[in-house]
Amino acid sequence: MASVPLHISISEKLRDQIASGVYAPGEKLPSEHQMMAAFGVSRITVRQAIANLVNQGLAQSKQGKGVFVTPQTKVAYSLSSPLVLLESDLAQKGIKLTFENISFKKVRPPENVRAILGLTEPSAYFQKKLLSMNGSVGAVDITYILPELGQQFGPQLKRKMTFPVLEENAIAIERIEATIECTHADYEMSGHLEVPLGQPLIVYRYTAYSNPDKPILQGETISRADRFCYALTVKRSAP
Amino acid sequence: MASVPLHISISEKLRDQIASGVYAPGEKLPSEHQMMAAFGVSRITVRQAIANLVNQGLAQSKQGKGVFVTPQTKVAYSLSSPLVLLESDLAQKGIKLTFENISFKKVRPPENVRAILGLTEPSAYFQKKLLSMNGSVGAVDITYILPELGQQFGPQLKRKMTFPVLEENAIAIERIEATIECTHADYEMSGHLEVPLGQPLIVYRYTAYSNPDKPILQGETISRADRFCYALTVKRSAP
DNA sequence: TAACTTTACTTGTTATAACAAGCTAGTGAT
DNA sequence: ATCACTAGCTTGTTATAACAAGTAAAGTTA
């Protein structure tokens, strides 16, 4: 019975109380001093229990103020294509997508991107957008686009999301290859997405092809994990 | 200058050494005692610095052995259906999927699962499998199955993965609704997946329907984030 | 009243200490 | 040679202690 460490049983007790609504989202938990008395343990044990909650994303501590239950802001994205955020998809769910252009310029892409895009010339267009869902910062979108497309559609790409621009201009996208994985916030992303260093992030990485062999853009969308939920429905033919 | 906490500057020094190859992936870091001497700080500071590395996914500690640089073992899953691990999909990539039955029993499912499955009776079959890719523990699969299916196919479900059993028995799966999101390891999952408490995990949550209105199973696959990479190719019709 | 200071409360950092528990290698007995 | 055990390493848990630093409200001064 006593094989479970004290800090674990305390944090699980607190987790259950949060789940059952004893402590509402945004509400302040008891102070460390109060918990020491309530559970009859030392401060280091209380702090370990709180650290568990913070690591599990259930609470956030603020020096000088207290520990607060994480407000739930998770958003479900229902996407028509994997890894491609379309305003129309999100609007269906009542989510308003806004974005801010951080960067749009001609650059020399990293070697792996040049290989994927099959670039003979050394440069491509690079764009970085900061995406917000219902006004709350949620993701950074980084895209490399073939130089001829970037040059031609630059003004439109600055005003709208990438895929709608291509579709409106009848650039056929034959297929999209995509991967999804989990990483941790480095210093740059921690600044963009307003999360502490090391927080988990979701990376969508995608390549769009205009015909079976012709990749036209390569990009990644890096989302806050706490505001991320990706939904998909797939019909299966009977075996 | 001294405004940065000691444990931060120590963990950043270690991070740089890991990045520059002083400590190779899988290699053991110096012991806490050695670090105390090397940096001239107390054990609690060394442990805090190591905790930072672990939270950033750069290192893993093992009681009795030491702290090791995280080996890069990321595996790309290319799946024919979202959130459903099929041996055939993985075999295509040269990944051998094995599993161990942790639990198979009749239980009273939680309220949300009963609502999804439309259960009038109070019970359903519950199975929990521990999945390994190429011998390395990667995911826990938890599934609730309609009682009539669980009873009928129990012996097969203990020996094989769920979807192959259903398909071989001509249980038509009309469609699968799935979501993917990021959570953190609680005590139970931390034990199953051999990761520290609070490490990011990926949750696939899926519902399979035998006809448009008839859900037959509900489950989730909880993957280690450091061994997770989900790949999908989608063909798009021209606009 | 307005601005400043003090005070009390909060979490953050760091040290010392002791014991528990997991792992490994060597020791010794059979 | 094989097995059990012990010694010595490792990280994990928990306690006590002190000070730093951020916050907010009360009190004080101009």
C-alpha cells in the first residue's frame, strides 16, 4: 500500500479533485503551507506533487501568486486534408482562424528542403505565419514554396492562407504527403507560442505535389500541444 | 549575470554538450555525485538540472543505473486508417509489431464510453494491450468492445490485434471516427511505457461504426511521443 | 489625495541529511 | 562451476532549514 510515493498519491488526489470540479479551471489551489498541514508532509513533498501536476499540464504555478488550475482551451480541428489548416474546415466548428505574417522572403532553404523540392536554383520563397484560433495563439506555420509560385502569388500569400491561394489560381494539388510528430519547444518556438521552454509541441510536416513527381511546396505547422486536437473521419470499404 | 538559477545554467551546459556530441545518444551522463563535485553544487541542484533535461526529452534516468542521453529511436508509422495500428502497414516499413495482453475482462465502462457505444446493458469487454515496435515498448492500446462481440471473439482477440479479427470474421466496419491529441503521462502510463511522469504522450482516440449509426468499439492508443511519427498520404481531387 | 514604504504571503532556489530501492560485480560457500 | 549473498555503486524519496524574489494589501509620508 505504502509502495506508492507520497508525492504521487498527493498529486493524484489533487488531480481527482480538479477533475471532479472541487477546484475549477483558473482557480487557485491551496498554498504550499496549507497543503503541508493538510497532508501532513514536508514542503519538498508538496512541491514534488505540484510539479507532477504542472508536468501533466493540469496546473500552472506563478511565483508570488500561487498555483492555478490550467484553464481548458483545447480546440478540436476537423481537417479535410491532413496537416493543412483551412479556414473553411475550422469555420464549420465555429473556430475563427486569424493569422499574422511574421516573415515572407526569398531565402536559401536548408539542404533537406531543397532535396525534397528538387531545387536546382539555390533559393525559394519562405513564409512564416503565426496562427491564432479564436484570438488565442495556437500555431506557427512555416512554408517553403517554389520560387516561380512565390514570386507570382506573393501579394496573395501575404493576405491569405497558402492552400486557398493555390486552389483559387487553379494550381492542381495532386496529393499531399504528411507526417505528424511530437517535439519540445526550443527558444524560438517558446517565444512565438508563449509556452515555457521544453513544453511539448506537435509538428505537422507536409509536402504538396502538383503531379505524381512534382513537389511544389514543403512546410510544417507547429502547434501548442495544449490547444491541439486533430479529428478525422475515414470511410472504409468492406473487406 | 547570477540572475539565472544554477540548475538552469547547468542543464544548458549539459544540453550543449549533448548537442555537440560530448555525450552520445544512449551514453551515460556523469553520476549525481560526480556532477556535484564538477559543478560545486549540492545534490538537489544537480537533480533539478537533470530534471530539466528529462522534461525536454533529452535524457532519461533509471534508478540504480544512471542518467542516459535519449537515444533517437523515432519510428514513422504509415497507416491505412487513422489511429488503427495494423501489422500489415507496419510490416511494409519493416517494423515488427508485437503485443502483450495486459488485461481482457468484462467491465462497467466509464460513462462517456457507454454513451458513445449506446450501451443499455451496464457492461462491455475491455482489453488492454502493450504494443512494441521492433521489440521496443511504444504504445498502450485500450479498447471497449460491444459485449456480444467481445464474448464471441474473445479467444481470437487475445491472440491477435483487434481490427484483423473483426475483418476476418466479416464484421463490416463502415467508418472510423478518430481524434489525435497530446497528453502527459500519469502514473499508470508512466509505468506501462517506461517514461517519466509527465512526459508528453500522443493519444489516438477512435470509434468504429458497423453502419452509419452503430458503433461497435471505442478505444485509444497511447503512444510514447519520442517514438511516434504518424504518416499519411492523401490524394486530392482537382478543385 | 498621491506616492512611497513596509509587511505579510506567495513560490523559487539551494544546502545538508538520512534512508529506500534498483543494479552490478565480486566474494564465498556448496 | 554454480549459486547465493554481500558490498558498493546508482537514482528515488522525504525531512528540515534558510534565504531570494515576486505579489498585493496595508500603512505611512509628502
